[in-house]
Amino acid sequence: MTEFWESSFRDKQTMWGFEPADSAIETASLFQHHGLKKVLIPGFGYGRNAQIFIDSGCDVTGIEISETAIDLARKHYGDNIKVFHGSVSAMPFDEESCDGIFCYALIHLLDEKERAKLISDCYNQLRPGGYMVFVTISTNDNAYGNGERLSKDRFLTRHGVNLFFYNQESITSEFGEYGLLETKEIEEPAKNVENRPAQQFWQVVCKK
């Protein structure tokens, strides 16, 4: 996993541009509405989804497995961003609680045990009343079923990535005991990537 993302960021650099995902904009608005200030972003990448939270007055901390991505983030945003280098499987990286967590297009890269640990670790790092929002790929996406089937709703893609596709049942099963508040299917247009169709995702909102 580490080498895959190192290679991707080395070769493609800021491959998604710097405009935040639509779901990041919506989540930043949600956090602002509830007065959430301390935000954690597991799977920080080069920070394209971070700026909208910073602009909303949040104190943002990231977790990122790729050193190249962290270097790209620092080149763009400066050295004052706080990003832990490492895998989300090593959470928590500090003992501080946070008000909000935004996890975009990460959890579906993990296997069942890793997903369970990430959800639990994120929930445990939230303060009471805090929110966590996960955006993850749906079984209704066109990529579903492509590649080698590894297990139910999990496939090895031609790019060498393992993807788990969520539906309402698996969301309820995995997030149900962690303050599951809302689920909805969304379409992310990947607006800064040419010739890439929109993808079908789930937006999962939990409150502690």
C-alpha cells in the first residue's frame, strides 16, 4: 500500500488538483454549523480537502502514508500544516481528542479488520458530541464487479488496488454501533481530472 501511493504521488503529483471534493465542502459547512474546530483528516494526501476546513476556521491535523504527498502539501500550504506520517492502522498518533473527522475515499481500500479498526479508532478519538464523516465507494459505481473478486463486494482492480464497495447493509453493519446518523448516496464529479466519469459514493455521517 505504501509503495503504491508513493509511486502514484511521485508520478502524478497533485493528480486531483486543489479544489476540494463536493463532500468536503458540505462537511466543512456541517462542522462549521455545529461549531467544530479541531478536525482530523485520515488519508490527508497532499491536502486538497484540507483548505476548506482551514478557511472555515478549523485547526486541521492530517494522517498520510506517503512522504511524497506530505512534501507536496507543504510546498503548497507551507510548513505550518500538521501531518503525521504513517498508516491509519497506527492510529491514534496522539492523545488529543478532536471535534470532527473527515475521511475521504480511504476506508474502501482496507480489508474488513482494518476497516473495523479505523472506524473504532476514529470514534474513540472524537469528543462527545463530535461528528465523523466517511466518503466511500458504492456498489452502484460502474467499477463494481471489475477485476478479481477477493470476497463479497471486494475486488482487486487492474491498477492493483483492493476495493471494498459499500451498500446500505454493509454501512449499517460496520458503522451502526458508532453513532450512525445519516447515509446518502452522492455523485462526486472528480471535476479536476479530465476524461474521468463521476463516481458513485456513500456519505456516512456519525455522531458520538
